[in-house]
Amino acid sequence: MATTTRVRERFLLACRRQPVDATPVWFMRQAGRYLPEYRRLRGDTDVLSLTRDPEAAAEVALQPVRRMDVDAAILFSDIMVPIAAVGVDVRIVANQGPTLAEPFRSDADVARLRPLEPPEDVPYTLETIRILLGELAVPLIGFAGAPFTLASYLVEGAPSRDHARTKALMHGRPETWRALMVALCDHVVLPYLRAQIAAGVHAVQLFDSWAGALDPDDYREHVLPWSRRILESLAAEGVPLIHFGTGTGELLAMMREAGADVVGVDWRTPLDVAWERVGADAGIQGNLDPAALLGPWDVVARKAEAVLMRAGGRPGHVFNLGHGVIPSTPPDHLARLVDLVHQRTAAR
Amino acid sequence: MATTTRVRERFLLACRRQPVDATPVWFMRQAGRYLPEYRRLRGDTDVLSLTRDPEAAAEVALQPVRRMDVDAAILFSDIMVPIAAVGVDVRIVANQGPTLAEPFRSDADVARLRPLEPPEDVPYTLETIRILLGELAVPLIGFAGAPFTLASYLVEGAPSRDHARTKALMHGRPETWRALMVALCDHVVLPYLRAQIAAGVHAVQLFDSWAGALDPDDYREHVLPWSRRILESLAAEGVPLIHFGTGTGELLAMMREAGADVVGVDWRTPLDVAWERVGADAGIQGNLDPAALLGPWDVVARKAEAVLMRAGGRPGHVFNLGHGVIPSTPPDHLARLVDLVHQRTAAR
């Protein structure tokens, strides 16, 4: 495992609620379509193919780090990579998201999730990490999708607004749901994240992007135990664990309870309110509305300062957007935003 | 204006936080695709055409009232009806939602919203109300879309997950945004709702379905003033005003502040938490997850009882789902749910 001493420490210190010289910043989807160099490199290649080309995937992850003074890089991959790697037919449809040729509907489908063998099934991911660790001067964040969000893609077969089939399975066939959750935890997410950590990533983020679609009772009964199974299993690995979803205002305390060191929050909940719900013994990541970046710079600056004011200079804040960078975002806004956060927080 | 004395009073009493013999129930989209008789009546007709046929639209609104013991009917219409009625080319695309041939992007587009003249522009809506008032033994709820949600459809040109163009306009061209909001309030929503009230609807619901996409600062600055303009203008009309959106956990207090008598809440926020945010001097409507209705009856019953427990028997609760009925919902589940709510709350 790579040592963390040679990379800039600010992000990792903040994840552990240690004092920092300035608030660390990174952006979800900082490697992506808003960057012209990404669009040039990618051309007509689909995302999954790009993630399977270690040189290209490493280059994509490095692009934002070259342009901006971000305090962490994130592995360029997709939450469906380990699902595809165990043989499920997944495609990432442009402007739509992951779609499955045969959505999961029955107990028999659960068996399609055979145990991931990282060295054989995702060698490109491990090689991408190796290349990046040789290049980066900031920490590298690995990631995976959380069981609920992965299950939603598997069961719906395509991105869904109401997650109706997923919830119907959860309520109507609890044993199938349980089997699906166990398989996602033990066959997919845990081996995938353990392999990333063994390869040297400095932190991991567990994306439960769609958990906010659930009512808090359902989250507690049908989702929290499985997120906890993952986060608690990884606690001994010694890397910070970030747990993020959108629309999770009422779930934040449970996301912390699941075992997150840092809870990511979207823009809907003011950062101070979110931190109070998460508790002072956890870090917080967020939470500027990514759509605000489409406005003029003075709006971006004003809203970023509001986020910093709500963080109140307390150790444990990682500045980020409340969700991924929107493809039409001007790259210069993001670069200026990094500098603004550093300057305002270093001045204190 | 029709008298309210001949209809069942329970729903209107609850809207005014008066004691009731049982908690009133209605469902958003109770008239719709989940009903086989709706699908038969509609056939291949598009929704906007159906709303322009008063006999058919009235029949659709009556269908759920015949099947179930709901305590209110809702006008069968669409929030884009008054937009289309002033000449904007809107289509409701199946399984997708409203789309515009020419989305709103400039100041010139705002001028496309000429003042609605209800007797000439929406005679079918007024005739539908007239027919329904002659048939119904429960109150009739009229409705309109709120300015933000209507603006999102106009600016995006189609349903959007991130509402990015809408927010870019709001932040980048505040004067255009203001002009658009004024036109939506004064040329569209207010004349449309005033005409519905004059025609005799017993209550109105202002749907700000997508307001939950906003951060609370943006809501307060760019949206609340316009929702307030509508609700305050209607306060003197004497009918209960319900204000609803999804994902609005952090906006509930402001939705009340805008002038709602009853605030509708989705399933993401527990009803007791929501009511505390709204304040004891307002009613609350909600909030069972519509996707729970796709599960077995015992799950529906358990979750409905949790909602009732959180309402605590306080006057001012209108039972509803947290969003519209999902088309794959079994109609019998809804009918049983109405009876369950009545029985459990009458027993107290």
C-alpha cells in the first residue's frame, strides 16, 4: 500500500477532522465532460471502454489536477464497472445513464452476481490506480456504488425517477431483496473497494446517489444494514470513508451511523443544518449546487462563501459540490472556486 | 360560486384545522392511468385533448370517487393547460412529460405569455368544473402549477433532473427571471386560479413539484416571492390554499410563509418532523410513499399507520400520498387505504 506522506495532506487531515492550512476542495465528476481535453481524449469511446484503458483512465483523472489546485483526485471509473466485470450486460447510454439488457427481477437473477475477483475481473482499475499513484501529488479517492443505488440500476434496468420496481421488490419480496443486498455487498462492493485500498487509494467514497428516494423508515430497515456492512468491514483498513447521496436531508444521521467518517451532502440542506444532523464527531463534504456554476462568477463566489460561513471554520469540512459537475460548466469557474476556497479559509 | 354546505365537509374542515369525524383522504393523480376505466376512456387521446373535452374530463375526475370513499375530488387537468391556452406550443409526451417545441430562452420569449382570458382561453376547464359541481358529494380541488415549476418546463423544454438551464437563467439574467415570474403569476396562474374559484372549486392546490431542486437561499430569493404573490392574492377568496412540492424538506417553513393554509409534504420527511417545520398554525397534507402501494397490503397498512401515528390525531391533517399515484398501483390498495385511514382515525 502506498504511503500517504508524499501527497498533500490537507484532504486526509480534514477527513479526520484535524486542523488544516486551508479547507480542501475536490469536485465530484471533476474528471469529465465539462473539460474540452476530456472530450477530445474520449472521442466516440463509451465510458466503460474508457475505464478499461488504464493509460486513458489515468490521464482523464489527471486532467482536472493539472488545470486546478484541487486537493484530491478521484479514480476515473463508473459505479457499474464491477457489475459489468462479473458478467452483467450493462451499457452506459449517452445522456441517459446505465441500462441493462436484462434487468434483475427474480431470485435467479441474484445468482448472476458471481464473486468479483479483482486481479482477473478489474485488472485495468488496479493498473489505473498504480499509474495514478506514480503521478499524483494529492491523495487519490477510490469509490464504489452503494448496494441500494446499484440495486436500483439492476432492478429498474435504466435510470428511474421513482425507483418503483426497486421499492416493489424491497417491500414485496424481502428475501430476494436481502439476497440481492448480500450479493452486492459481499460479491461486488467489498471485494472491489478492498482491492482499490490494497492498490493504494488514500480514501474511498461510497456513492448511494439515489438513497434520497427512500422514506427514512425504509432506509433504516432495508438499506442502512447493508451500507453499514460495507463501511464497518472497511473500518480496519485505515482509509477515510466518505458516504454520499442526493436528497438525503433526513437520512444524514443514519448515513453517519452506517460508519462513514465523512458524510457528503447535496445543496438542498444548508451545510450547518446537515452537520448538526450528522453530528460533530464526523466530517462533512459539500455542498454548493452544481447548477450555480452555470451562473456568473459573482453568484458562484457569493454562494461558495455562504457554504464556508456555514462550515464555520470547524475542522472536518471538505469543500465539494452537492453533486457531480454538470457538463455545461465553464472550467474556469471551477478553477477560480478552488482558489477562492483556499484563500478564504487560509486567511482565517 | 357553489355553496360548500351540500358536500361532505371533512376535507375542508381539516384544511382549516377544525376537528373532524375522521381524517380526510384524497390522492394526487387519483384520476389517472392506474385505473382501467381511465385507460379505456382515454384510449389514444393525448392528455391535453382530454382536458379540453369537459364531459370526458369530468368523467375522469369522477372515476376514483365512484370507486373509493375519498373525501375530495380533483379537477382533471394538467399544469401546462393554461400555458398551452395562451398559445405556447406544448405537448405532453407519453412516459416523459411536457415538452416545448420552442423552449423559453430570452426576454422575447416572456412576451409569449399573453394574459389568460379564462372564458375564452379555458372554457373547457370552467365547463368541467360546472359539470363536476353538479355531480359531486365531496369538495372539488382546483389547481395550478407554481411559477418555478412552470418556468422549469418552459426553460428546459422538457422534464429535467438538474433544472440546470432554469437555474442558469435565474442566476445569470435576474431581470429576465423576474419578468418571467411576473408574467407567470399575473398572466397565467392568478387568472387561471381565480377563474376556477369563481366557477366554484372548494379549495386549490398550487403544485411547485420541482421546487425541491433548489437550495434554500435560491428558493427564498428567486421563488418564494412569486409563490407568495399568488397565495396572498388568493387569500381573500376564502378557499383553502394547499401548497405542495417534492424534495422540499428544507423549504417547508418557507412554503407556509408563502401563504399556504396547508403544506403538502412528500414521503422523505417524516410527517411529525414536517409539521414541526411548517408550524402548528398550518395544516399538513401527506405523506405515504406512492411506491409503497406497489408492495403487499400489509406493508401499505403498516406504513399508513406510521403516518397516522406521526400526525398524532391533531386537527389539520389531510391524508395523501407523498406524490402522485404511480400507474402500476393496484386500485384496490388505494380503496382499502381510504377505508383504513377513516377507520383508524374515527376510532379515536
